[in-house]
Amino acid sequence: MSGSERTAPDQGATGALRILSAGPGVTIQDAGRHGLLRFGVTGAGPMDPLAFALANRVAQVPDGSAALEISMGGVELEAADAPVTVALAGGDFRVTLDGQAMPAAARLTLEPGARLAVKAGASGAWCYLAPAARIDIAPTLGSLSTHARSGIGGLNGRALAAGDVLPLADPRVLPGGAMELSAPALVRPGEVIRVLLGPQDDYFSPAEIAAFLAGPWTVSVRSDRMAYFLDGTPMTHAGGFNIVSDGIAHGAIQVPGEGYPVVLMGDRQPTGGYPKIANVIGADLGRIAQLRPGSVFRFAAVSLEEAVEARRAEAAAVADGWSLAPLVRTNLSSEFLLGCRLVDGWVDAFAEW
């Protein structure tokens, strides 16, 4: 099925997603709150920009539209008032629809009352659910992205919880029924994370930079949407560890006084006063975000040209590097078979006798 297929929205129609249960860290995120860092307002936005963008593209909504960001705590929800198609993309999560196993990456239609559960699976830390609709909540400072620390955006500035209802404007049912999403770009082994060195790599000796790249580093259990703390051999600063505070980009890697690197993520602070030895390249932000606590990896320094080329490849993957195929059921339970109309009539075998 082509990614260019479109259906017209049912203008004026409404629906909703009702949250039945939610683990910690399930939030509404759009492309982020941009242009306000100078006022001390964090951008927020998706932890895995690639998976987020793919989910929106598959759901056939405008790029950057609000979606549900699902943590390893998982979520269970149902459609209310009207059917709606949703797209799922991200880590290798366990997905069930009314108890039936579904692919981790898929496009599914939820009928009213149908229960969709998304739980942590074999790998990955984040999954995105994009409805073929507009989440009808008023933006805060131009965005629906949730920044729970400051209590802005999303639904009342907080993570989602059981009982929450997310109103949907113009919900659509996309053709094709249940579809499996094939997106090779979502397969991103996390053993190596690419970085650009700087801007304060001169605060470290060549030997310390080499040790930083060699690692290995382990994602700490203290990690969250603000920062991924790394465990390993502590680093030593060559020029002190205090700088004049400057702006923090997504993926900036600070090294505080204790010597353990900290990768600043979606909910990062706007400014910081520790030297930044490197920055994760844009194409690897989702790769490192999908690492779970306890994951072991190392960094690899690349050139600016390599970073730009990787970003272009990522954009191409979102544009047309994916496909949909009808979902083939392999677990035909008795409940499922009984729900199918396998017989449409009968004949009298003795009628001609």
C-alpha cells in the first residue's frame, strides 16, 4: 500500500480516546515548543523524533501533529463515540487489540469500545500512537507537548492517567483494515551512538576524549525524559568543570564535576553551566532514547558532513522508506473464529432425493 493514500476527514465529527490505565511517563507530545528557550521555556517534544514522525506519516496527519508518547509503563485505552484509525511506531512493544496480538509497528482501526493495550516488549523504551484525527486540546505557548516538570502543555500539564479522555476532532477510518508497518529505519541497534565533538571538548585532554569515545557507558536507572545519566569510568576535566551558562541542545552531553556524562533529552533545561564534550547527532537521538536502563554502548565521533547525510537519510526514510501490508492473523483463537461469518447459508442435502 502506498504512503500517499488519502481519505477525506469527516469534517465536524468528534470522537475520543479514553485512557483505561497508564504507567508513569505516558504523555501527549507534538513536534515541540520552539523559539522560547531564551525565555527559559523548554521545548519538550518527542524523545524519538524518527518514530514520532513515522507514526504521524502513517496516520496521514500533518507532520508534527500531537501523538501519545508511551513509556515502558505502557497504556491501555479505548475509542469512544466514533471509530478512529491509529498508527503505532517505536520500540518493540507488545500490542494487543481486544486481547489479540498485533505487530509493534502497525496501523489499526479502533471501533468504539475496542481496547488497545501497548506494553513494554523485547526492546525499546518509547512507542508513539498517532490518531488519524486532531487531539482537540488547547495548546500552551503554541504547542501540545507536555512538560510535566513545569506543568505546561498536554492534559493539564501532566502525564496521562486512568480516566482521562482525549477529545478527537475529525476522526477518520483509513482504508485497509489492520495493517502491519514495515519501516527498516526503526531497526536501530544501539551499541554505537554517533556524536559531534564540542563545543567545550577543549575542557578535556586528548586521552580523556579517547576514553569518552571508547567507553563503555551504561544507561543509569536514574534516566528520564530530562536526561540519560551514564555509568562508567568517571572522566577528568583538564580545564575545570564550570563554564558561563549557555544554551542546551537536544542530545548535548554535559560532564559535571563528578565526571559522569549526562545526555540531555527532550525535557532538558534551557541552559547549563557544565562543559559539553559532544552532542548526539540528530539522526541518533531516537537511537539513544530507545536504550533502556542497563543498556551498554559507546560513542563514535563523526564529521558534520556525516551528521548531515545521516539526517537526510532519516528524512527520506520518513517520507517514503516504509510500507503497509494487510495483517495476516496466525493466532486464530476460537473466539476470533466464532466472530467471523464463515457460513453465509445452507442447503438441504436431501432436496433432490
